[in-house]
Amino acid sequence: MPIFGDIKLHNTFIMNWNYPLGTTEYFFIFFFICLYIAYIIRTVRVARQLKTTARTLIIKLFLRMVTFALLMISLLGPSFGEADQEIKAQGKDIYLVVDLSMSMNAADVIPSRLEKVKFELSRFVENQKANRIGIIVFSNDAYVQVPLTYDADALGLFIQSLQTDLIPGSGTNLCRAAELAFNRLINGDEPDGRSKMMVLFTDGENSKDCAGALFNNLRRYGIGVYTVGVGTKAGTSIRSKNGLLKDERGKLVITKLNEDFLSGFSLNAKGGYYELSNTRNDMDPLIAEITSARGSFINARTVMVDSNKYYYFLGAALVLVLMDVLITIGTFRL
């Protein structure tokens, strides 16, 4: 979270608003007008019955209109003048590791495992703009598709281009992908300056057990590891360019989510396991977990921001309320 320090104001006469005039505000305006019309009618009627004059009616009407207007302005957050605010930024380096094996074409997650992952990746990137994010793709081997970057637009374009035919060969080597992500995080241009994490999206199928050295290194260097299992335990057939994928004997190939392997991987890395399917979507808890994780200090910089002056209008409104009460005392009670 940004931390703000000393504030230095600059004079300017440009008025900005923190909140737009919306339905709620229009409702209060309409309610005030209706209420005050009823109030005026009642006051005049009572004054006639008592054969007296509601001589403060105009004064009080003016005071209350101005008071209401000042309260509305303060609620909208009027900003004029500028303030220097020092922002101390904390950030993370995150590699999104995406399985592009043929099994990710399976449609047990609508519209397919990979398409669902692409949608959630785009949402993830939009939510993590304060962090550097990179993309690693893998099947039987792993490659860096996008190095760590702040460029959310570029990440979005590469995410939409993900296809299972980007990497030749077949199989799923999650261990190789995790090793590549680890090496890129540790040997990056800021090895000690930021918290480091990897999020692996895969069905976990055909994966082999990883070497113990990988998990030792992940724990030793404090790499945050989150695995997202994509698919279902029941499984389904795999779509290919030539129809449904079959084995050498002509039988349909059925792909299933390997939850045991993925949860074991997370356990060995002291990370977390999440799932993505038609009936379960753990992306919000995952985003919350990553967002709440402590980042490392990056730098401090000063930015110019609008200075909210709502308290001036609120104070003036309270003074008018007090005047309204004082005017009521000793004259016809309105």
C-alpha cells in the first residue's frame, strides 16, 4: 500500500470533484425540495390561523437552501489546489506459468481449459498493475514468452495469443517450467529488491515428480508458489485440428485434472493450491492472497494530487445551521 508523507499545497483555482453527481444526490435534492414546499405551506397556514407573520420564513428559507447546497458540495469532494504527496512503493515480481499442452484444449471447463485460463490471466494482470509480471509457457519444455514488465497492454496481447500449438511436442513438464521461473526470478535485474512469486496454471497431467533440489531452492529463497489446477477429475476428451484426439489403438484420449500431483507440488514448495473449473473458481482468493502478501520496498517518489477541501464547505454549513437555530429563538418557530 502506498504510504503518504508531508504535503505541500500549491495555489490554483481549478475545481475538481472526487465524486460525480449521481442518482443518490438527485434523490436528496428532490426530497429536500418536496419537504420544504410542504414545510412552507404548513408554516403559512399556521401563521394565518394565529394571525401572525412568518417574517423569518424568507431568511430561514435562504439559510437552509444555502446550508443544503454546502452539504451537497462537501459530499461531492470539491478539490482545488494541489498537494505534493510522497509515495513509497512496494512491489512484487510475478511469473505466470501457463501449460500449453494439448490437454488444455479439453472442454470440461467452458469454453476450454486454455480459454478460461486466458480470461482469468487478463483479469489478474488488470488487478496487479503495481507489480512486474512475466509469462512463461510450457508443455514438454518451457520458454519465456514475456519477460517481467509493467506493460499491462503488452501482457494482454500476448495472453490472447496463447495457443496449444505454440510449443512443438507433447507432454507436460511442470518441473522444467518451475525451474525456469525460479532461475529468472533469482537472476533478474533486481535480485534483492522485490518479493518474488510464480503462479502455475495447468491440469497437472503427465507430470513427473520434481527433484527435491527444486523445492529446497524455492523454500530457501522465499519464492511464493501458487498452483492453479484447471479441469475436472471426471475429465473429458481432447479436441485437436483433426477432431477428437485418439491414441495408437484408436481409442479416445481422456484427460483429467491431476489434483494430487498439484496439491503435493504446492505442499512441497510451501505454497498454495487453487482450482479453476465450471463449478469452482479460486481466482478471487488467489488474487487476494497475492495482493495481501508483503512486497519489498522499491522506491519513493513525489506526485501532484488534487487537495480535497470538503471541510471548508462542511464547516460553513455547520455555521449556517447554528444561525438557523438562533434565528428561531425568540420569534415565530419555523
